[in-house]
Amino acid sequence: MVAIETRHLKILQEIPDKINDIDILLYLQGKKINWEYVQTLKRITDFNDEVLSSWLNVSVKTFRSYKKPDQEINVNIKEHVLVLLSLMQHGKAVFNSVHKFEEWLKTQNFYFDGEMPIGFLKTITGIRFVNDRLTALEYGDNV
């Protein structure tokens, strides 16, 4: 169990905490994004497989298969997982807690037309929008 936790921490330390297209692209080209990244996403959040699979636009069965060492992951899913992990890192930095960030994601927000930010995590553009709002919070926006 300790080795697994160490691997998750190592992955999180390597991932950029700001979503930057160049950094993400270079990371995708230079690292083998595999089942450990999916496991890390699952491990650091309280979201269930149904929520995580909906973000990745795959079935729960497919999502669960991505948590197996021998399963090949589509490049679009790799990018989505990486960008979500980066967003979680940024949210943790802004809120000083992944759990507080998750609460914020599940709260209706003026800047999201009264919707919850969590609903925007199904696309890379939506994740970027959520990330932009996090940056705004860092610089004094109150919502």
C-alpha cells in the first residue's frame, strides 16, 4: 500500500499544477500515461467511477478497464486524465484541500451561469474554463 501511495505522490508531483497547453503536450509526449494515472485520479478524489467515467465520456465498464495495468488507453483519454489531475492539483493549491475544492465544484456558481463547475469537466475546454476561474480566485475573485 505504501508503494502505491508513493507512486501516486510521484505522479502528482510531476504533473503541472496549471493547465498549459505546451506543458501538457510535452508531458503527453514524454511520459507513458497509463493505468497508474487513472488510479491516481480515483485515489485523490471522492468521486465514484460513474462520475469519473462521465467526465471522460466513457462507460463505467471502460473506465474500470483503464484501471488495469494491461489496458491500453486512448490518447484523448490520456490527455483528459492528465488535465483533470492538473486541475485537481490547482484546486488543491487554491483551496488548500482537494475536498474543499470538490465542495466548490459541487456548488452552484454565478460565473457558471448558476450551474455547478463539476458539470464543465466533460470537455478540455470546460476544464480550462474551471481552471481560469480558479486562477481568478487566486487573484481575489470571491466566487
